[in-house]
Amino acid sequence: MGKGMKAGRKKKPAAVNQAQQMAQMQALQQKMDEMQEEINVMEQSATSGGGAVEVTVNGKKQITAIKIEQEVVDPDDVEMLQDLIITAANEALRQMDDISQNKMNELTGSLGLPPGLI
């Protein structure tokens, strides 16, 4: 018997393993694409100023709606309204990031990959 060989054990052909791994990766990529499409159509809203300003974003991280209660529209204090909009928009985006990350973790969690790798 040659060096490094063991009796009774046959190695699987590398091409079979590679083909199987490639098929698994393609299936995972398809699932990830489907999950991303699902996330893209989701919407998340957040408010600021006790609900005076509401901003809605979608999974593509685009603002899709802004609602402003009339009582916070003060021409002498535009900066406050701007701050309320920024606060609500940032919170809605943060929440959408959390939702997106959790959805992807559901898909990739079973792979045993470190967080944030995919």
C-alpha cells in the first residue's frame, strides 16, 4: 500500500462533492433572493414627537410615507419639525434593518456561519 493510503476506504470523487456543494449554494442563493424580495415589499413605520410625525420605510430603505400632525407645523420653528422627521425616519430605518437581519438569520442560522458573514 502506498504512503497515506488506508485499506478499505475509498475517497469520493472530488467532482461529486463539488457538484453537490454547488447545488447547495445555488439553492441557498435562490432562498436568499426570495427572502430579499419578501423584505423589499415589507413596510415599517416609526413615530416621533409622541406620534406627531410618522415615517414609513420599505425594505429597500426608501421612505414611502410621511405623516405630520398639523399642530407641529410651526413656521417659526421649522428646525423642530425637521428634527422630528429625522428622528422618525432613522428609527423606521433601524427597525427595518433589524427585521431584515432577523429574516436573513432565520435562513442562514442553520448553516453555522458566523453572524454578519452573509
